[in-house]
Amino acid sequence: MGGDAPQAAGHDRRRPAALPRSAHHSDRPPPRSAELCPPAGRRGVRGGGEHRVHRGERRLSAAARPARRPAGGQQQVRIDHWTTTAVGPTLGGAAVGLFGPVVTVLANAAGLLLSALGLTAIRRPEEQPPYRRTRWRVSDLTWGKRRVAADPRLHALFRNAVVFNALLLATEPLAAVLLLGELGWAPWQYGVAFGLPCLGGLVGAQLTRRLRDRFGHRRLLHGTGVLRALPPITLALVPPGPAGVVLVLVAQFALLTCVGMFVPLLATERLRRVCADSVARVLVWWTVAGRLAVAATTALWGVLGVLAGPRVAIALAGLLLLATPLLLPGGRRGYFRPGGTSSTGR
């Protein structure tokens, strides 16, 4: 992850191992070579004429085309993730109702211990990376921040992702207080309302490739980025009784379906705009900034929930989430233009 790794990945442009196959088949025209690597890797583009740029991009797309196994593996990981996320809360809520919270927490801890012990079943050692390992430094974090800020589109996606995740996760403790406390939901109702909708993430992950081929990568990325901002505000409007359970279930299903499509599209867009030897540092900055924002926003909304009540705090977060599409690339001037195509193309 260090900053003094060799530039072998930048010199061999015919084998961009970090770029998934979908990144080269979703849009036309393909990404510019200057967007994929920092200035140190652009020497072959300068002074060579536009024909060299397009010729290099064709070789880049052709080299990445056979790499199908990593994409299939990522899809299987997403399927497993959304399946277990849907089953876990549902069974957990039922277990709390049947055995009580103490027994359920102990059983969950035992399951986590068994999963950790299951790592010992991995017999094949990890392959050594092609570059020399170095110690992580603070400069890597600041370098990742500068790299994100240097790309206007990547920076806009970064701001949108950080603000959206922070506001969305800040409402989770308040939703538990509102639903389990003020509205008197049973634990199994809470588990079903927030567990079963995770199947929406599975549906979204399955539909991503088909919809991307139909509407284009960027249009689908922006469309799901806008649609995912709509359902969270419904948590502030939940009525008591079974109608409230149904409302939450439907809203969460719609939210996670959009999230299930947006997340892999965002990951692809991020990888295609960052050179292979810069991905690790960009991801470190992206993760650290996101988690700091979640921690600060959750604490702030906890204080707001005490002062104004959980329903008001959730409503305020929902209203701010409705404004997060403005942080998307081209969000202020509007992504869809009447009678025309997207402002960013397919």
C-alpha cells in the first residue's frame, strides 16, 4: 500500500488486472488513458497523437475481455452477502422472541467464533503481490485524498457516497428506538421488516448487468443514485400496527434494490478512474473518511433524537437524503434532459 511501489502495473497497460471486465463493456466511448493512471504513467500518451490514445484503449479493452472469472466471483460474493444478510436478521428476531436476547447474543457470538475458526480450513497460501510490501504511512492517506480530489467525477461520487451512508446509518439507532420503543414492535417484526428486504439487494445485483447493457453504465449509476435517496424518509411516517410493518418492508426493499445496483456500479467507476498502483491508497482514504463521517453523524443525530425525538430526527435525515443526488456528477444541472439523452452519455 506504500507510496514507493514499482510502476510495473503502470508500464504494462496490456494487462490491467485490477480493472473488471464490466468496466470496458458498459460504456462507449471507453475511458481515456489519462484517466486510468497518474501523470507518471502518461508518458506514452503525450505527443503521440489522438490515434495512439484510441489504439491503446482498444488494446486495453481487448486485454481485459477474457477476465471473466473475477467478475463471476464478485457476483457470487454479492449473492452470498445479500442472502445471509436477509436470513440473519430474520432468524435473529425470531430467536430473540423465542429464547430471549441473552441466549441469542451468546449464540451469535459462538457463530462468529466458528466463522473465525473456519479460516483455518484455507490450505492454499495467498499469492505474493507483484510489488514490494511497504509499511503504511499517513502520506498514503493524504495521497489518496488528493487523488480523489483531482478527479471531479470521482470526487463527486465520493461526496455523494460519504454523505448518503452517513445520514442513512445515523438513523438506524433512532429507528430501533422508534419502532421497538414508541410503536411497540415485537423483535420478530423488526427482524422481518429489516431482514427480508435484503433480498432486494440480491435482486438488484442480479439485474445490474442486464439494465447496464440496456441503459448504459453512467445512466444506471445516476438513476439508482437518485432513486435510493427516496425511500428512507418513509421511516418518519410509519404508523402503528401491521400497516407500519408493511410500509417499512416495502420501503427497505426498494432502497436495497437500488443499493444493490448502485454499489457495484460505483466500485466499477472508481476502479476505472484510478490506476492499479493507486487503488489501495484511494480505498483507504475512501473507507476512513466514510467511517469517520458515519461516527460523527450518528453521534450528532443521537443528540438530535434526544432533543427533538426520534421521528423528527429521522425526518430531518430523510429530507437531507433527498438532496444527496445533487452531489452526483452533473446533479446540480440535472442528469436527465427533456427530449434528449443523459448529460453524461451512456
